[in-house]
Amino acid sequence: MSGRAQADIVPIGEPSEPLATTDGRVPGERGRLTRQRLLNATAELLTSTSWRSVKVTDIARRAQTSPATFYQYFGNVEEAIRVLAESMVDQATELSELVAGDWSEGESWETALCVTEGFLAYWEDNRAVFRVVDLATEEGDAQLRGIRVRALNAVTVSLAQVITRGTSVTSPAGSNPMAVAGALVAMFASVSAHRYGFEFWGIRTRNLIDTQARMLHWAITGRPGPPEVVGREPLDQHAARQAARPRTGPVLGGAVVSHRRSGPH
């Protein structure tokens, strides 16, 4: 992921509004750190445990605190998951700022790459939570479904606005900007969700980034991307052979764990 994209993505679970405990008190710095540890522990457990099997005692143990402390900040496990899911909306707002970047002829390819890499990093940071949200949505959880819609709509609307401001009357991908934007976001989401499946079959992530960036670039500008480029590296014969070799990816959700462990505790 590029430095520009990294700078624009904020840690998940970081609040956008003032915090309060379950009894209405505003926690101090120590309380906020404890709450964040509980959210980190919840996200880590979700990477390897069915969300319905995650218990308050498991979260408290991993966060090195007590169940009583957990209940100071969250009513139950589902509430902690909803907080994690809500933070995806804040991150999507940050991601939409990448979309609103410079699409002029000299900068459009770099912008397309930053958006593509940024979306992949966004999904990776939230992979475990997205999985839970998707499962709960299938089971009819309207609240989590609404959170997912708001998160992805933030990016969709931003893309549609960029398409509308384009130099062409319509995008070469279609006459309805929201339809084009929605299809692009659906592509990003699906490819990100199945990233390691693609890699298992020999399709490297850098190739996926290049292909998606080209589709995005063409849909917005009507221009093709630069030739013989994969990500930011020329694709020579050796690289092509290496890209064709199948390999398994890391444990699903691993980026969430490493991302959180590197953040504040």
C-alpha cells in the first residue's frame, strides 16, 4: 500500500464521537485505552472464532482485564461488534477522500492505484468484521446491514461525483454514474473478500490491484492505464512466471491482528 493511502486510513475502533461508559460517565485516558484493548481483543477473536461463539470472558481474558470491566463499556459482545462495524463507516469516509483525488491526465493513474490499494487495505483492516457483518446481514440483522451499506455508500457516492465531474458527458462504462460507481465498489469488495482464494490459484495481489486500477481508471477517465505495469513495477518475464505460481495467503484476518497490535493498547 502506498504511503499516501496509508496516511489516509485510520485505525478501526477509534471513536469519532465522545465516549461514554454504560452508566453514562466519560472515561479518562486510562479508560479509553482499556476500551480500545477490549475492542482489539474482540477483533482478534473474530479472526479465528465464530462470532456467536465469542464470549465476554474470552474478550476480557485476551484484553487482560475482567468481565466486569467489559460491561463498563459494552452491554454485550454484539454491542462491541457494532462499535467495530460503525468504525468502518468512519474509515470509509477517509477512503472517499482518496477517491476525490487528482484525476487529471498526468495524475490519474497514480490516483487510481491509490484508491485501489486504499480499498484493499481498508477491507484487510476490517476483514474479520466484514465477515461478521455479512453473515449477520444474511441472517436478517438490519442494523449491521445498514452499517455495511453506509460504509460502502460513502465510497460509491464519492466515485459517482468524480465520474459526474469528468470531462466526458458520460463514463465509457455507462451513462448512470451511480450504477458505474456501484459496480466498481462491488468489484472492489468482492475481489478484496476473495483475495486469498485468488492467490491460492496463482493470481497475485499485485496483479489484482493492477487490473482493478485499470478498470477504475478507464471508467472515470476513458483512458487506458500505462502499458506493462503491475502496481508500480514493470512486469518482466521473470515476474510473470513468478506471478503464475500458486501459493496460499496468510490466515484470514491476520492483517487486522497485526494492525491492531501495532496500535495503542
